[in-house]
Amino acid sequence: MSASGTLLLRGVTLEDGRHTNVLLRGNVIEAVGAQAGDETLDLEGYLLLPAPAEAHAHLDKAYTADVVPNPAGDLMGAVEGWLRHRPTLTAQDITDRATAALRAYLAHGATAVRSHVDIGEGIGLRALEAVVALKTPVTPQIVAFAGTPLSGVDGAQNRAMLRDAMAAGAHAVGACPGLDPDPKACIEFCLELAQAHLVPTDMHVDEWLDPDPCALALLAEIVLASSFEQQVTASHCVSLGMMPAAQARAIAETVAQAGIGVVCLPQTNLYLQGRQHDFAPPRGLTALSVLRQAGVVVAAGGDNLQDPFNPMGRADPLETAALLVVAGHHSPQQAYAAVSDHARHVLGLPAVTISPGSPAELLAIRAGSLREALATTHPERLVISAGRVVARTSIQREWPTC
């Protein structure tokens, strides 16, 4: 389709059950219910949805599960295994795996991806520079994920590395304050650096079951007391789900006041957390309903993709949404919002709706309803970004008779 032409999506099913046509012009939706376009795609039997976004990936780690063992299956086992392997990574290896991952995300419908990329000892800026240089249909938002510590004399090298990462093309500042000897100093440095570059921060926060101390509460207090004007995201926030209800509600209200978005990462945290519990293991999810009730924007992401932190994963936001339904007690509508509208919000992107004037970032999947789409995660999909078809997957299924 030319930049000035129109594309008619004929016969789609909308989330409310309507069967209609949707007309695209350029990179926006022009009309719902139109009858003709310069080009036509027959999408009878497909559900048309706002395209999902991947709010939290690790492209530099993707597809390394078979070469980086994690026998313990827990967070520290993954961290230790990865730190041993990291110095062996080459730019070409990172490029190949990250490209494959981005293509998989796009084929499944994610037209926007945010990836945390390691910087620091044993890797320097090698991984970040490789991801910055990627030539793929999806240009990822890159969070420079700093090593620990960032505070004090021992953190001087990591602070310098994070500054260099911003100059090298990172789009956001990231760290893990809960692992820093001085979480407050770590957070304050990240906010100062992000403000200087006018970029957001996205931090790994409380990725464990122990509710004390709580870096999420500290982050919210620091943001409220500061003049920081950029977007702040807290990823994981697992321990909030282990707190007494009153304490969790109070923290959630402070997070809402600070305007912090939260990204829940169900698959990785279901895998990593709770292994020391022989009976009734906790689910490793944040306090989803408490955060929503407080008015916090709660997105969800896939996090690790077949690496030592999570040996599973299909780079499919619908898989993430399905996990929110079964493990997080979301409705299908709430779950899909977490990987689409809310994910785009934490990425600083405009909302997408199936209505005139909306960005034409769309996913058509062979399904009759949203519930069915999440239940089957059907592979037959057509993905549209900026009004253009950027991926299409078709399958042929046979039942040969004898």
C-alpha cells in the first residue's frame, strides 16, 4: 500500500462481537464500516485487536537456556550463571539472537518492544551497542541495565558505564536498587541521569518474596519528593504481593500518587520464585488487584525468553495475557489491556483503539472472541504497524486418513 493509499480490512470481528470492515489510510485508521479501499485484505474469521506491546524483554539474553545452565532454577542461580557466561558473548551472537527474538515478537503481534540490556563488568557496552545497531522491522526501546553497585566508591565504574550507555544510544535508565548497598543513592543517581537526558527510568524492583525492605516504597517516596519529570516504571514488584493487605494498599496508593507504572512479569516470576516452599508455593506475582484499585497503571510483559531466568517463553504477549487470566485472576479484557493499552502507556506510546484517527497498530488473529484468542494463542496472525502489513503467519493443518 502506498503512503497515500487505503487498505480495507474486510470482514473482521471486533472485540464487542461486531463483524465489519476497517479502512486504513497511511498510518491511521480512517473509518470503521467502510465498503471499499485501494487494496483489500479478506480477514473473515479473524479477530481485530489493538496490537500488543512487549513492555519488558531481555534481548541480549534471549535463547541462551541451552548454553547457560541454572540447576537451582532460582533467581540467584540464573544471575550467577549469566555473569559467568556474559564475558563470552560476541556482538554477532547478540545480534543474531536479538534479531530472532524481535522477529518472533513481531510475528506474534508486538509492534513495540522495550528491552533491558546489560552493561557493566564482563560485557561493557558490547551488548548495548549490538542492540542499538539492529536493523529490524521493530526498533526496540533500550533500557541500559546497570550493574551493581551504583552507589558509593565501589559504584563509580558502573555509574560511568551508565553515563556512557546513554551517550551510546540507550533510551532509558535501568538498575536494580534492591541489590545495591545504598538503594536510595542508587535510585537518586538514576533519576538524576534520566532527568539530565530527558529519558524515562525502568527499574527492576523487589524481585523476591521477602517484603522487607521494600524498594518500591522507597522509589515512590523519592519520586514524590523530587522534581523528576520523566516517566518512571517499576518492573516485577513481587514482594508487594507478600505483604499484609493494609501495608500493600498504602504503598500502592503512594505509587499511584507518584505516577509510577508497574510491569508484572508472570512467566519468569512464576518460574523463579517460591522454590523453597514445598507446599502451597506463592505465585511470584505482584499485588495486581491492590495496584489496580489504587489507580496504578499495571502492564505485563514476557521478560526472559528461553534463557537461564526462564527456559520457556514464545515471545508472545498473548501467552503473557493468558497467564494473567489463570494465575492473576484477570478477566480476558483486563489481561489483554495489560499487554496492549497499559504496555503502550508505560512505553510512552499513544493508545490504540479500533476507531477513526487511532494509530494503525493492529493484530488480526484467527479467533471469534478475545477469550478464544488468549486460550488458543492461534498461530495464524496478521500484524499491521504504521498502517502496513509487517508480518503474516499462515499454517496448514492436515488429518491424513489411512
